[in-house]
Amino acid sequence: MTGFILALQFLTRLPTPRVKADADAFAGSMRWFPAAGLIVGLIVAGAAWMGALIDPWTGALAALVAWVAVTGALHLDGLSDLADATGAAHKHRDRLLAVMADPHVGSFGVVAIVLQLIAKAVLLQGLIAATAFPALILIPFAARIGPLVWARWLPPLHDGLGARFASVTLTRDIFGWAAVLATTALITPAILIAPLLIGGWWLWLRRLGGVSGDCHGAGIELVETGLLAALLVASRF
């Protein structure tokens, strides 16, 4: 239970009980990231349903605001940092790491955030119009299986959060959550596109040379958007 609370504290802005934990316990909370994703999904779906009582666009706006608020824009920050870093790196690893560590947001980062929010809003509207509320619960859960995969099978780009996660990620945790994901396919079959999206991001990170905290955040955002798109397409058939 401590690991789950730590995962909620790290991935969300929800009020949680105070717990004591060292660095190893904090890193070990990664195995609970998908469970924290279910909480995020419930909040997003609830906001979408309430907003949809007015119309689908209002539901999409309510869901997007809830999504950003409950996560504290944590993963959007990672997407922004990685966009700035890859845009300025010009194939030089040291330059990439330096830009990624810079707290300022550049033009690449701004564009990435704007496009991500627009994409999510449009795709959310389509899913809400199709009354696919269970899918909205599952998307944040499925996307947060990704960090377990990336941390387990990619080297860290530098010493830091990503490196701590790599040391505690277990294959059995990944397969356990994969089994849960397979079960949720009974409700939303298209959710099984998640392993392909997670694997695609793994391939891109492999070319980059490894993974960091920003890479995890960016990957979660992109997998979520990919799942929104896939489930929207599936809802039309």
C-alpha cells in the first residue's frame, strides 16, 4: 500500500496520507504506476461524463482540464523538455542532456504542448460523442505500463530519476500488468494497441540512447494520445 500511495504522490496532485520512504522505496513505487493511472482515468472519465451532460465539446474540455489538473502537467513538462532537447541536439548527446536539464521552455516545447493539448481535446470529443467512457478510464492505466517497460529494457540517459527506476523494475511486474491489460480488452478490445505504442516509443528511445524521467513523461503523453486515436477509430466500426 505504501508503494501505491507514493505512486499517487508522484504522478498526481491528489491528497494522500503522509508516508515515510527512502529513495529505494520511492523508486519501487513505479510498479504501482498503472494503478495510479486507473485513478487518473476514473477522474478524467467522470469529468468527461459530467461535461457531456451539456455537449461533447464541453465534456472534452472538462476531461482535458481534469487530466492536466490531476497530473499537475507533469508529463506535459517531460514532453516539452524532450521536444526542446531533440530539436536543439543536432545529434550531440551532451547538448541534448544540457537542453533537457534546462528549466526554461523553448519554442519546440511550446509547440509540442499546444499540439498535444489540441490533439487530446479533439480525440476526447470524438470518444465522448461515441459514449466511450470506459475507454477513458483505461487509457491512463495502459499508458503507465510503459515506464516499467522502458526502465527495464533501456539504459538510463543520465544519473537521476530514470536510473533509480531502472534498478528496481521487475519483469514479473510488467507481465502482471500486461495480464490485467489483456483482461480489460474484454471491455475495450482496441486497448490492446497499447503494447505496440509502448514498443514503438521504446524503439525511438533506443535510437536516442536511453531513457530519463522526461522521456517517461513524454512517452506517457504520446501513448495516451495514440490510444485515444486508436479507440476513436475502433468506435466507428
